[in-house]
Amino acid sequence: MRKIDEVIQGHRVIGITAHIRPDGDAIGSCLGLWNYLTKKYPDRDIRVYLDPLPDKFLFLPGASQVRQVGEERKFDLFITLDCGAIDRIGPAARYFYAAKETVCVDHHVRMGDFARINYIFPDASSTSELIFDLIDQEMLDDKIAQCLYMGIAHDTGLFQYSCTSEKTMRIAGRLMSTGIDYSWIIDATFSARSFAQNRVLGHALDKARLYANGSFVASYITKEEMDAYGVAASDLDQIVSQLRVTKGVEVACFLYQVGEDDFKVSFRSNGRIDVAALAMEYGGGGHVRAAGCNTALEPKEAIRLFADRVEDLLS
């Protein structure tokens, strides 16, 4: 794919979005690209659409400019980031379908492309890393760097996951060279937890059970429990990672309710199981060590189904 500057030539009204319930990489890549484009092309109308951001991300440059879908707008170019399937865009899909030109930048394994121009590299650590590759790096400043560094840090598990490469570390170093407070960014968006988050983490760990001879650990939280603890979906981000570090476990699984008869499923692997392939069996996708899907099954039934499949894969 050409650099992003070549792609946007001739387009004045540009939209950017990512998947529903955006994580750190989705938010970081969108805001990083928005900061870059508005800096280099101040005469263009550039809008970013995401679900409401969790409070911990509101300090990022451009966060106050994030919009929710609702206004009537026609776009010359619509860019989707960190999204492996069109149905994961949510309501912003209406802008995508009506746009004159469409672009997808992503690092997830997928069944097929849905944009006219696709920049898909599953070996990249994150979509934020890909955005760094696509921009004119002479324009890099601390605003862009804050967003991209945060996105990379989140999708690499603070540079611990196997997707972290030598190139990833070089890019992180270049972003750090702009003078960003990288340790504070990690503390504010990754490490710091509210009292309510600590309480619901403890509850989820207490509910966790081992399956498949101790190689699979799983837990779940219902909407009723989320309401009781005063937490939102974004407050549950670290639970599956905490489950993953359980001694002897190969795959961790965490489910939380997002609607009636609808649970979001997150998988994490310690290496022996490709959870992207596992998730794709149930209509999802992701990466070798981090993936997800949705299920309409009752959570205990879904967990048993996943546990049996993991046991088969390990046999």
C-alpha cells in the first residue's frame, strides 16, 4: 500500500473509525492518524468516530474531538482501523458503505478484505505500528507519538507478547524520542485501576475454574454483576490477562455480557494454542496469542464447549 498521503489525495472529507468497544490500539491508531492528518492537512474536514471513550483515555490529544455516529455526512474517503470484519465497525458502517473510497488498515487475521484499499499485516504488533509506517515521519510530534505509543503498548501487553518484534521496539524508541511521558501513559491507561475495577477483578478471579486438566482457565461476568460492581465493559480489560498467568494454563478465557443472550469472549494463549484459529471457529478472530468472539450460549455452556475444544487441540 502507498503512504497515507498518497491515498488521501483528492479527498477533502475524510472519516476514521475502528471496531466497536475500542481497545487501546483502536483508540491510539485512530487518534494518532487524526492528529497527523489534521496537522498536515488543516484545510481538510477530518472526523473520527468511536464509541464513547473510557475516562482513562480522555487525556490523549484529539480525544475531545471523537464523535458518535448520528449526523448525516457523506465522506470522500472512509478509513477503518484495527477492524477485521465490516460488522465490527458498528453504526459507522453506513458512512463506510456510502464513501467514494474506502481503506482498511489492520493486523488481524481475517477471512477476506472488505475495503477497496487494504493494508493488512498480521505479523505487525498493532495497528498503531502500521500507522507509524504509513505516515510521513518527518511530521511526527509528541501528540501523534502519545497516541501511537499507547496503542502499541496495549496490544503488545507492555511489549511482552510474542507479536513484539525488533521493529516494534525501534518504533517505540522513535516515539519516545519526541519527549512523551511514556511511563505515565502506561500507568494512566494500563496499570492504574479504580477500586471498583479491583473489586470486580477479585470477583472474576474467585469465579474462575480450571478445565482440561488444568490447561484451560475461564471466568465470566454477567450484566447484573457489572451493574452491582458499578463497572463498564472497559473496566474488565485486564481480567483475561490476569487469568493467563495462572501456573500450568495454556489458554485463558473470559466472558462478559454485552446484551441479552450475547457474551463477548476473550482468549489468551501462552503459546501452544493458536487462539486466533480457535476464535475463528466461533465466528471471531484475532492473533495467535490474543483473540476473541461472541457467543449466544449460556456462559457455563460456552466455557465447557471451549474447554473441550482446547483439550482436543492439546491432545
